Amino acid sequence: MAKKNTRDTLSQPGLFDIFDDISLSLEPPLPIHPSIEDFVVESRKAGPSQEPPAHTNHLDEPVAVDSRPRQAILFRSFGSGSSGNCSFIGDRSGGILIDAGVDAKTVIDGLKDMGLTMADIHGICLTHDHGDHVRCVYSLVRRHNHIKVFCTPKAFSGIMRRHSISRRLKDYHQPIYKEFPFKIGPFEITAFEVSHDGTDNSGFFISRSDMSFAIATDLGCITDRVDFYMRQANFIVIESNYDAEMLANGPYPTYLKARIAADNGHLDNSDTAKYLALIRSPKLKNVFLCHLSRDNNTPSTALNTVAAALGITPGIAPEPGALRLEVLPRFDASPLYILRK
């Protein structure tokens, strides 16, 4: 099922919002007087005088990390799918989390297995405001208050508007703006536009010295900006959400099938496979398929569809230096991947 490229995104309720309204915050929201409600909920009112600066993202406080040797990039997913999304990107000196939809214990235990702690997490970058990406963010930062939450002001407003998360989260919010790079330790990070039905959805392009990583977890089509960053990356995390035939013949109601298949919904295996075959080059070393549907996909279906397009035989170890293809587990932590060019 071919999908046209588009830059248009619609602000609609999320695909799985029926599950997203559960609050895991330990503190109930405080009552807010109507006269100041907008001030508290919105990180700042939109207006011409409050546009992002034209030259850079200014961080309130620089993020300092230690100077241990850095070679490989480390990557591990702690969960990928509508039940919860969170992953680590960094090195032996620490790194960042992408999204916070997985409970704190799972993240802490997963980091411990890697020889890291929450003290080694220097920021949480949120892609959008759907609950499976943000529901545990406050439980992480309230116990580890050195961590900043990086997302656009619109995305932050969507989080506060849609979910019963403590309003104290604003104390940890560091506003960022798409296409303006910012640094966390040795990593330069650029948020870019993706087409999904959340609020101000972002992918992230993460680079350090001569290695680069692109992640787009929820998107309905490949836009020009997604293509621009994916083509530069040595390592890619990209959605392969559903099999078109399984979705068409599955139990979902017609309206939900249409929303999933829309250009601001999710990517099906075939579209992901065709796109990866199009951009494949010697610089691309690892591809991770993420956010697989529980009801409309299987890991083997996604893997086989994409592998066929890339000329890869599943189950056979690739030659050294050859492209490696992996499927990220939906509910469990992935292995720790040590990524080198």
C-alpha cells in the first residue's frame, strides 16, 4: 500500500488514547484557578514575540558529563509498541533516553545490566504526547531530578493537556525547537518533523564525531525531513507497525483501520521495506524495526518483509561490515547493541 509523502499532520486524539489516560503519577493534579490555567498548562503562549531564536537552541544549563573514553555508541530498547516505548542511546559515560513510556523499574534494571545508573542519564527526549511514550516521565525525573525533559513547547503542552501528569513536570522541561541542534554531553541532537497524529511529533537525529543515529518511532509516511535525516544515518530505528493484509482482515473497526493506515498514522511493513531498500548505502550499518503492532503484525512477518527487500537472509549472521537488521521486542528489553562504523 503506497503512501504519498506529506508534511501535513493533523492534531487528532492518539490511536491508542483509550489506554493513555491512566496516570502513573503519585501526586494528583492540583486544582487550578481558571484565570491562570493557561499559564500553568502551556509552557508559553504562542505569539510572534515568542518564536524560537533564529540561530540555535539555548539550553538553560549545559549538560556536563565525564571524560571517559568514547568509541562505540550503545543502544538498548526497554520496550517498543503501544504498551510502552523507551530506549537508551549513549556510550560508557552515559547518554539519553528517547521517550518514557516504560516503568522506572524496567529502565533502572536495564541500565544496571549495562553497568549504568540513572545518574548516567543526562536527558529524556520525548517524541510526542501519546501515553505510550510519556506516561512514566514524571516518575523518572521526580526521583532523579538532575534529568531534563527535552521536547518542543507544543508537545509539552499536549502532554499536560492530555494526561494526568503532575504539573511539576514543567520544572524539568527544557524547550527545544525542530531543526535547531542542541548538545547533551558529546551528542548533538536535532529534532525533526514526522507525520503522526500526536501533538508536534518529532524524530531525533543524534550524532557524535563521525557516527550518527536517526530514530522515528511513530509515523504514517516518509516525509522529506524524515528522508533527509535517515539518509545521513549509520544507524536507524524506524517503525514497521503493521502488515496491510492482517490489518484489513483483522478485528479492528473500520474507522481505526483507516486511522492506522492514514498518512499521519503508522507505517506498514511494505512501506518500511521499500523505503529502506531505496536509501540503503554502505554507510548504513544497522536497522532496527520498532513499534510492531500486537494485533496486526508479528516479528517474523516484519523481519521477513524488510529482509526480502534488502536482500538479507534472516537467521544467517551477516558478514563483518554488512548491514544488520533487527526487530525490537514489544514488551521486553532488547539486547545491548554496541554500534560501530
